[in-house]
Amino acid sequence: MIRIDNLTKCFGPAKILNGIHASINKGECIAIIGPSGAGKSVFLRSMALLEKPDSGTILINGKDITAKDTDINKVREKMGLVAQGFNLFSHLNVMNNITLAPIQVRKQTKAQAEAHAMELLALVGLEEKAYAMPSELSGGQQQRIAIARCLAMDPDIILFDEPTSALDPVMTREVLSIIRKLSGRGITLVIVTHEMDFARETADRVFYLDEGTVYEEGKPADLFKNPVREKTRAFVKTLETLRFTITSKSYDLVAMNARIDWFCRLHGLDSRHNYRIQLAVEELIQEIFLHCFNAINPDLDLTVEHFSVNNEIVLIFKYRWELFNPFDQQAGHQDNLGMTLVTGMARSFDFEYSDGINKLIIKL
Ligand SMILES: Nc1ncnc2c1ncn2[C@@H]1O[C@H](COP(=O)(O)OP(=O)(O)OP(=O)(O)O)[C@@H](O)[C@H]1O
Ligand SMILES: [Mg+2]
């Protein structure tokens, strides 16, 4: 239904899209993933005709929408874009936001448009907000209204550009559950996302974008488990491991916990695992700092890995200092509740010391 051939786009000397080939079937749900700056947004914006490609074709049901005589408005009626901010009209209430285009563009009566809007509000779980102003809604609610507004035009295709990137974990789940509902309803969905577990669970196929091309594509189970090409492998590997280098005592604990949250979501780990990782990481960093780096700025490397086979989480701390194993000091920790908890919840510890580097491995 959508067929893209040799799509290219440059900004000045930089070739961002370098010959994209792809075909997407009617009703399919495609997740687009890839490193930051790979051109995912440019690709999506090109499909939505918000960027003019330098060359190549985008055929929708056999018709080239990049052709000069294309009626862009007609194309946009059938293809909605939900972008990352929630660009509702701030001076219109929810109902008017949703019904504006159906009334003005599709010439529906106000009553028809409003009846349809109420159905869509029910679908996104926000009937009670029909007459609220956008500023009275949370980010997640605004994004769900943006989806309802898009659906009001009965699109055949919806393009999402990181629809949850500005949202906290709870709101992210709300929005993703709506998108999940849409898949399987015959609407073709193309979603740029950093939510890998969502891509894994919901997408029919995943496109990995790199080098300005669809570098590799496949069913989620294949692409995430057995990527074939080198860069896809490297990308998938970065998803499996979380790394921090801590260089100052006043490191950003909030940012680190946010990344641990993200990592847990990515790996489908529940809040208990999340809590354990955060607790162990925070306590051990504190303990290592207390004993090793009183005066100087340290270099502490931390790696968090998850092994789905046995659902094991491995934390590896590496720090250059004279030999110091936090778990050897147990006698001194009796009044340290945090360390006692960490000791209690660990499945095992390992400690090595060589060439002046301490390596502590904890399995949770
Ligand atoms: N309008 C523009 N003018 C110039 N350069 C642009 C423009 N839009 C995008 N680029 C460049 O194109 C490249 C790809 O950008 P794009 O936004 O598509 O990346 P992305 O894959 O969506 O990344 P992210 O995951 O961070 O959103 C970037 O190097 C960006 O700076
Ligand atoms: Mg982007």
C-alpha cells in the first residue's frame, strides 16, 4: 500500500536520507528505530510531505504523492501525523480541536462531527474532558486528544514521531495503550519510537534506520534477538546494557534513576526490580565514595545488564583505588540499613582486584 523507492534528502552538504527503500502493507504497524540523528524524523516528515525529498518516490496505493500535480491537502486528509509536542490549538477546547477539520475540510455538520468526536473521546478514555481547554490537561491527556483529533479525519495512515518522548512513564503507558488499540483496526501505523518494548510487542515489523537507509528490517523477535548486520547488532547491544561513568561526588542521581527506569521499561522489568537496582546502585556508589574518594574526583564505571533467559540483573562496578571490597566490611555495616538490604537481596557477589582496579559484580 505504501511503497518508497530510493528516497533521498540533503540539508546542505549532509545527506540525511540516502536512498530509502521500503514497502508497508495496509493495516501494518511499523516501528522505526535507530540512533539519534539517523534521519527518522526527516523520513517521517518526508512521508507526510512536510519535507520535500530531493529524489525518489512515495507511492500510496500506486499513486506517487511526491509528483508535482499531487493535491497535498487530499493526501493529508488520509494521512495524519502525531508529533512529539502536543500541538493542539490552545485557544480551542477539546471538542473544537477535534471537530475543526471534519467540519471545515470534510464538510460534516457540527452534530455529526461532535457525535464522532464523542466516540473517539471514549476510545481514548477522555469523554469527561470534552469541554476542557488543552491547558487543563496533562501531557498524556493532550497527546491522547491529539490522537483523537487525528482519528477524526478517518485517516488510512497515521504517522507518529516519538509520541511519548515528552511524557513520564505513567502517561507513556496511557498513550501507548491507545496506539496498541489502533493497531489491528485496519489503519496503517508508522511509529518512530525509543520505546523498544513497545516496538517489540506491538509492531508487525521494525525498521532500523542508519546510514540514511532502512539498514535492516524484520519482525521484532528476529531483529531484536538476531540482528544480521553489524550496526544493528551494535545498536541492539546498547539496548541490553546501561552504562554510567561517575566522575563527581555530586553526580546526578535523579538522571541516573530516570535512566534505570527507562532501562527497566525497555526490558519489561517490574517495579520491584527497578527499586532493587536503584537501591543497590545508590548504596554502593555511596559506600565506595565514602571509603575511596574522599578528597579526589573518582572515576567509577557502572554497568547494568539484564539477562532475559533467567531474568538476572548484573551490576558491575569498576573503580581504580587500593583494594576495597564493600562487602568485606560487613562488620562495620551493621548500622547501615541500605547496605544490609543490598546484601540481603543479592543473589551473589564477586570481587576481583587487579592492576589497581577493583571490580565488584553483584547479581540481583
Ligand atoms: N530542517 C533541517 N535543516 C537542517 N538539518 C536538519 C533539518 N532537519 C533535520 N536536520 C538534520 O538531519 C539529521 C537527522 O535528523 P532527524 O531529526 O531526522 O533525526 P532523528 O533520527 O529523528 O533523531 P532523534 O532520535 O534525535 O529524534 C540531523 O543531523 C539533523 O540535524
Ligand atoms: Mg526525531
